[in-house]
Amino acid sequence: MRSAPRDIQPSALRPLRTSLDEQSAGWLRDLAQASPARDTAILRLHRMLLGAAKAELYRRGNSDITGPEVDDLAHQAAADSLVAVLAKLYSFRGESRFTTWAYRFVILEVSTQLGRHFWRTPRRTLEADEWEQLPSRFGLDPQDRAEWRELVSALRSAVDTELTPRQRYVFSAIVLRGIPLDALVVRLDSNRNAIYKTMFDARRKLRRVLAANGHMDSDLGQAT
């Protein structure tokens, strides 16, 4: 767990909006006090974050993580997000409810914990025939085996020649190796939006090349 945050005193919250909803104001008041009320509020906040972490883990439905592992990851995410919320309490400005603001921290921590978990777990190596599955992931359905081999060859060539090194790495990791997005974010020390953008650009390039060589409709539509 990260180092404990400094205590937040009421004076540190003076710049906050005065038009907070009653619930948010109550959270801030209790968490800012160096009193038994603060300890109780921290326990309440931790329970809330733990529940949110478990719900998010189940929502994502990762079949590789079950039973005690789910509970362990949820507790790690809740603990780390609690530290983050308390450390940044002074920055809350009331653009949303306090609970909504706090949930953002736990969602990010769930992503981080899932990414770390992936790299702690032994992974299978890339199988050669996984390239054979690639056309169907582009929504393509060649009529015969010869056409399929030709399409796979075109895809491999396009990946090697048209993509930047980073695009090639991200595309191969996600599409061929099945590495989860959250795990890739951790490995590349990046964020989900940046990885999404890289993947979008890579697929668009590949679809354009395939269309130019007659392997698919020239109307690219959505770069899926």
C-alpha cells in the first residue's frame, strides 16, 4: 500500500465550493476532522470503495480471476484508492458528488490491479496458427483456404511494413496474444485512452491497406 496521507484539517478545505450537496459536505466535514468522526468516516469510505471494487471486477468478468483472487484484488484496489482519496481530499471542488468523485479512484485502481495481476501470472506463448485467426477478427470471411492464406500473408506484411513499432507492439499484444488492455497499460506505463488511440490508428492503417489490395470493401466504416 502507498504511504499514509497527511491529515487534512478543516482549514485546508476553505477554497471548496460552498454550494456542495449535503451528502458531499458531510463527507468532507467528517474526513477533515482530527476526531473519532474521521475514523468512522474512513471506515465507511473504505467499505464503500471495497463494494465498488468488487462490483467493477465482476462487471469486467475476467474468467482468469475467480474466488479468493477477486476478493484479494478488490481489497488491494480499495486500500490504494482510499489512500489516494484522502491524499487528494483538498482538491475536491464539488463538480460532482463526493461519492462519484471517489469512485473514479477505485475504478482506476481496479484497472491497475488487473494489469499487475496479468503479469504475475504465467502466460502461454504465441502460437503460430494465431495468425490464421486474424482475418475473422477483422470481420473477413474468405471463401477457400487459398484465399485465406493470401489474406493472412497480406495482413502479416501490412503489420510489418505499415505500422510504427509502437502500433505493431500494441496490435500484436492485444489482437494476437490476447493481452488485456489494463495489462498493456501497466507494461507500457501509459493510459487506456492512449492505448485505444494507438490501436485505432493501427487497425485503420491495416484496413486501408487491405482495401487498397482488394481484400475488403474500400468503405472502411468503423475501424474495429
